[in-house]
Amino acid sequence: MQFAEIRPVVYLENATTTVFLEEPEETATYERIVTALAETALSREESKELISTLAIELYGGEDDLADKQLHG
């Protein structure tokens, strides 16, 4: 989110530390990353279709899946 009256801040967290980045050069890098991810990401429907297709390829159709669940 961006607000006109507040400068952007990037919050990074990992297992041992937390960092806030506030310098424009630092936050601009993450803005570019988020923009690239948004442009690359599939839509909700495209994601559902991909997951469904992969599940069928990996596990077969519904009948195959039910059979695998029953018989291991």
C-alpha cells in the first residue's frame, strides 16, 4: 500500500532478525519486485486450472485418486 503523505517502508523478517528499510533506493528495489510479481502471477482462475491440471497429471482423475486413497 502506498499513501501520499507517508514514505514507503519495507519490512523484512527472518528467523533471527527484523529489518525496516526506509531509504528510497532500498524501497524502490522492492517496489520493482512486487510489480514484477504482480505482472507475472497467474489470475485466480488460471491458478485453479494449473493446479487442477497438475493434480490430474500427478494423481490421475477422481476415480484414480479415490482408488489410491482406498488401496494406498
